[in-house]
Amino acid sequence: MTRQQLVEQIFKKRSYLCIGLDTDITKIPKHLLSEADPVYSFNKAIIDATKDLCVAYKINTAFYEAIGIKGWQAMEKTVRYIGDEHFKIADAKRGDIGNTSDQYAKAFFETLPFDAITVAPYMGKDSVEPFLNYDGKWAIVLGLTSNKGANDFEFKKLVREDTRHGVDEFLYVKVLKTVSNWGTLENLMFVIGATQVDEFSDIRKLTPHHFYLVPGVGAQGGSLKEISEKAMIRDCGLLVNASRAIIYASEKENFAEEARAIAEQYQHEMNDYLPEKNIFQLGCVYEVFNTAGGIITIMDFTEKTTPRIGTILESMAGHRWKIIGIDMPKRIETTNFKFKPRFSDHIFGCILQPINHSEILKENEVLQVL
């Protein structure tokens, strides 16, 4: 699923709810245990009851792996049952040397039809890169987690590399700054725990346009209101996960109806926090030519974006350019350019003028259309 498709679902449903199918066979209603596949029967009922209220489902693979082959089969049936209209996350927290991560990526993106997988970044770029090599698939990298153990490493200050000019920073800040350059806004998200609400404003400044998967709302006590106020961007940029609060709302035979009632409460609250419409639009720079008449760029833009003379573009670092000239869009196959456009099949030639700065545009840089 592309970012644009995800955002369309968010604004169509007026929801950025992700429901965690962290299904523990010891906690599901007892009447389901006589079913041939109790875990799948439970999941199917939850999905049927909530699919119009959420945009994503997150499957924590540990709960399925713990019961062996039957669990893996239940997980596969579940992810296939969810279908293509929902963003499907494998909460597997993988990350290993390159050839091993290659196989993990193949397992979850080819053998299984997940859209995203959670990844631990602490073995470095080569352990994350294989998950970024699939069109329409995402790596969701651990940024700042909700658990108490986050204090053991993530909140440790790094030693200054330059004792004269360096600035102490938390390890999680270093992770966000470094990893954000490994992928794009189209294939990289971060896990930011809901209980770390005091950090959200600073985190959003570090990664102003990335999506966040936010676990820890509900049973863990995170505040949906505070998270939304501090971290929401123009195209929402949030997938807020609730698991136990929804799926274990009842142990009785009406468990699915009770789960729906809780999910509906989240959706109603999210509706209040979302902008009235999606006004977040992007352009990508593929070629840059510096001339006496200005900076000439070859770009494409997200669907339904109409760049015009006077349109302002902003980089992730906050630098702005004004379009002072533009030609008619051309289909990429009618040109001599060899790149594959990110957002559409049409490219534009734009003349840009920097606004109060002297920064250089880079190829493959994504700009926000203001």
C-alpha cells in the first residue's frame, strides 16, 4: 500500500486507528475453543466487526509463533482475510545481517501479503535496507518505545564526537536522525510509543513528514488527544494502535460487538482531531540544473496536485522554494529520462527560486506543496 492510498483510507474513514490482533489463545472467549481454528475464528469476527472503523491491523507474530504451525497457519489465513483495503503490519521486530533480513523481507512481503514490518535498527543500515527494496512496502523502525526498558538504552546520552562543538543527544534521537536518511516518506515509518508523549513535539521536528506507528494507547495509558495535538501533520501521519482495549473488550459470545463499540469510540474521537480534508501534497525532484535564469528541476507530484507559478515548495529541513516557471506535464515514456517517477507517470519542468536561503536542492528530495 502506498502512502497516498493509506492517506485516502484515513480521510475516507475519518480514522487513523490500527487494531492490534495480538491474539492470545488463553484469553479468547471459551466458546471458540471448540472451533477447528479458534485463533482465526476470533480474528475473523473482530475484523468483520471493526473493518469500517480502522485503517490498519497489526499482527504481533509472537502470539502466533508461540503455538507452532497452527499459529502460523492462523496468522496466514488472518492476513489474507484482511484484504487490500487495510494496511497490514507484521509486528515481528526483525533486523539481522543483510542476507538474513533479505529472507525475512521475502517471508513477510512475498510469501505473506503484509504491507509493513516492524524492524529493530541497532545492527545498522544493512540490516534494514532489504525491507526498503519493495515497492509499496514499508519498514517501521523502532524509534522510541513505550516500555520501561526504553530508559536502559534509548534515553542514554551519547558521548560527544567533537568535544568542542558536539551536542549531547539521546540515543533514540541519533536513531531517528540517521535512519530517516535510509528510506523515503513512501517506505519508512517509525514506532513512537504513546507513553512518551512529552517527547512527541521534539520528535516531530526531527522527522516532520514521516508516519508514526503509535502503540500504547488504551491499556498502556497513552493519551490519544495529546498524541494527536503534538504529532499530527497535514496528511495525519499517525497510525495509533490499540490492541487489548478492543479485542478483549468482552469474554462473552458478544465479544465482537463489544470490540466494535470500543473501536467506534476511538474512531469518533479521531474524527474530531483530523483536519477537515487531506491537503498534504508532495513533489519529488529527479534532475536539477543550475542556470542563470534559476534552478530548473524535473519533478513529479502526488495525484490531484496541480503545481502552478507561485506555488511554494518546502523541504523536510524547512527550506522553501517558489515556482516561477513551469511547463506542461509530459508522460515519462515520451522523454529521454531514465528514472522511474515516484508519485505519477507525468513529469514537470519547474523553475524554482529559493526563498531567503542558499541551500542546494538534491536529486530524489521530496518537497511538501504548501
